[in-house]
Amino acid sequence: METSGNTVLVTGGATGIGFALAQAFVSSGNRVLICGRRTAKLEEAQRRLPQIQVRQCDLADQTGRQSLVNWVKDHYPEINVLVNNAGIQRAVDLRQGPAELLRGEDEIQVNLVAPIHLSACFAPILMQRKEAAIINVSSGLAFVPIAAMPVYCATKAAVHSFSVSLRHQLRGTPVKVFEVVPPAVDSELGMGSTRPEGQTHGGIPPSEVAAETMRALKDDEYEIAVGRAKSLAEGSRQDFEKRFQQMNRW
């Protein structure tokens, strides 16, 4: 795929992997739009990267998603790349009943429903382009889950499955479907945790994920497993139970 001269929408683009991807796309000569829920973070992102256009949007809300789609159609009708990056990760103990599950942000809406909805909204538009792409960000945990984060892992497994199906549906069209599979990344992802201070994971810099993504886009490498996520994806296909037990020694 050509990695310059595109108009790119990155969801959750104000921080973490999303912002790193925005930076990488700008550096490669693309027009970049980002959306996010927090106005302060969007303003900070635009100060750091003045070339981007920003839009406040709550992806957990269907009306908010449709407003985003309408904004892009009205102001950037040439869009040809959608990056479904926004995500929430929470530790949820289902043994405590539904109260903890329902407290905090909606992982299913943001992590799964939003990518499906936005892909459905933009696919007909992208199909009219000479070349286009939908890039879904899943996780190494889509292949081998951590049981303490059951909803997050389930949504990312669904994003992987959705990416495979969408790629098949869009075969023969100008739209290529990529899946970015990061390992643990040093980002604000865990701030959706039920714990007020969020979760800290350490992990690789978001810039490494962005750099690997840009390389793979050029080579039309559709499943982009980065760093340790490669071993999770490969190991799950060879001996899932062994990998699962290694990940869940608690």
C-alpha cells in the first residue's frame, strides 16, 4: 500500500499508539484526522502535532460515532484510510457480580462496536477510492487472554475475527484490511481500569508499534504482530493451553 498522500482518520489518536500512528502518518506525507473523548488531550495532541485536525467524540455512543462520520464526510470526503485504534482496558473480577462490570467505561462499545460501526459506515466510501485501507488495532491478548481482563481480551479476540471476515468481504475491492497486533505498550490504555489510578503495564514505546505498522503497510502485510505479540499469536496456534497457562500463573 502507498503510505503517503492519504487522508487518514485515527480513532483514539490523542495518546499512545494512536498518537504515534498519527505522527508516523504525518511524517510520511499524509493528511491526518484524529478523534478522542477528552478535549484537553486533543488540544495537547494538536499543540504537539499542529498538522493534524481533531474532533471530540465519544465512541461509546452511537450518536457520537455518527456525528464523527458526518464530520468526515462533510469536511474530508477524500478519506481513504480508517484506523480503528481507540480502546479501553479494565481489570474486571466477575466473581464479584455485575457491579464491577458495569462501573466505568464501556469496553464492548469502544473496543468492538465502534470499529464494526465505523467500518460499516466508511467501507462504501473507501470502496470508491483507487486505494484504501481499514486498519484495526487488536492485541496479543486477542490470541492468548489474561483472565483478569476478560472483557478486554474478548473484545480484542472479536476484533481479530472481525478483521479476518472484513478482509474476506472486501477482497476484490480497493480496500485492504490490516490488523495491528501490539504487545504490552507504554501508554494510557489502562486508565479505563476500575482502579482510579489506572493500570500500569510498562511495555514497548508506542513509536515502535507505529514504525512496524508503517513498514508492514508498505509490504501489504495484513496481520502485523509486533514484538512479543508475535510469539503469542504463533504460540496460540501451536499450543494454546500451554501459552494460556504461562500467561495466567496467579
